[in-house]
Amino acid sequence: MWKTWRAAKFLFTGPVILVFLVIVNMMTSPGRWWVQWAALGIGFVWIISLLRVIRAIILLGGLAAVIACLQKKSPPIRQLQPYD
């Protein structure tokens, strides 16, 4: 549960960190593009986090479908028939 929460959080914080590093790279050494290595690592972890979040969404959707199916199969409530 916590790993999925951290993965979902990283989907938003990862790109923010990368933008910050690009700005730092442009300010400190404009001729050298060292941020590409950080982008490679952050991108790799971002993809793994995305897959973890997608897996959790699929599992929750499947669980919701099973619950809906079980509720649908429960016997319906009989309605009272009026006397003729």
C-alpha cells in the first residue's frame, strides 16, 4: 500500500525534480549537459512507478467488479402480491 502511494507521489515529484536539475544545469554549466544522466535515472524510476500505479488501479478495478458481481447475484427481495 505504501509503496503504491509513494509511486503515485513520485509521478508528480519526479518531473519537478528533473525541471529543477535542468535549470541548475543551464545556470552552472551551459556547455555541458550532465543532467541527461539524472534524467535517465529519474525516467527509469518514473516508468517503474507508473507501472506500479497502473497495476494497483487494475487490481482495484477487478476487486470492484467482483464485489459488483457478488452483489448482483444475491437473491432479489420478493415483493408482496396483493390478495385478489
